[in-house]
Amino acid sequence: MTTDTEEKKPIALLFEAKKESWGTLRLNISVVEYHNGEIRNPPSMGSYWPNREFCGLTCTAFPDDEGKLIGWEYVYREIYSIDAETAELMAKTLRHIEKRMKALAQKFGHPQTFAQYVIHFSNAIGTQTFLKRRNGKSGFYSENEYMEGDAESLIHWINVALDEYTKKES
């Protein structure tokens, strides 16, 4: 059990390319805890849990039929239960991310690609670690293998997912 004094675990961004039931591709980047090679979702409640402000925080992009990404966003998804304290922390986190994203856009220009957007997002939340599933189809992180990468790896993973999607659709 964690305590009030437990330190936050490092976070990473987990890349997934998912084909939706209606046939379109969704590129998803989830914030996860990543420590000693183990991945877990940040918890959603309890002031004694570090990283709860990241529970369900994702970046998502959707391509059109030709594989061109037509929009992206960062949002909290699939939050099943949170307490008032965590809700306030999440709102504060969104404001912090927005402020950082604006500052990064001023310094480097507005992101022109989803990869650039995710790199800005990663800077805003304080991580440069990207993960992608290597093997496995389980819903449990511990039953799959993952590879770790940097920003260049992320760009490659996104491009490969888009290429595979457009090849299957043609």
C-alpha cells in the first residue's frame, strides 16, 4: 500500500494504433506509469496515490480515408470514478498542459503533425519516454512485451501505422 510520502513513479506515453469497429483507425497515446520495465495505469482516486492526475489522460488522432490525420486532441478518457479532490487535480493538470502547449507553440511553432503534437504534449507533462507494444494481445500490461523509444521512434511508429492503414484501405 502506498503512503502520503511515496514518491511519484516515472511516467511514459504508450502508443497504440487501433482499428475502430466502424473501420477507421485511431492513434492513441496513453499516459502510463513506467518503472523498472513495468507498466501500469495511474490510479484514479485517493490522495495517497501519486500520479492520479494522469489517470485516463490520452492524446488521440483520427485519420481520414486516405490516412491523412484530420485532427488530434488531449483529453481524459474512460474515467469511471473519481473523487472531488482528484477532479480538481485533473482540471489543474489540463490548465497546466494548455499553458505549456501554448508556450511550446510560441517557441517552436504550432505542431503540424500528430507526432509533433505528441512531442509537445510529452514536454508539457514532463516525459520523453515512449512505449509501444511489441508482442501480445492481452489487456493486461504484464502479459505483453513492450519496446521503449524516443521521439524519433514515435514518429516512425506513427508513420508505419498510417502506412499500414492506407495499404489495407486501398
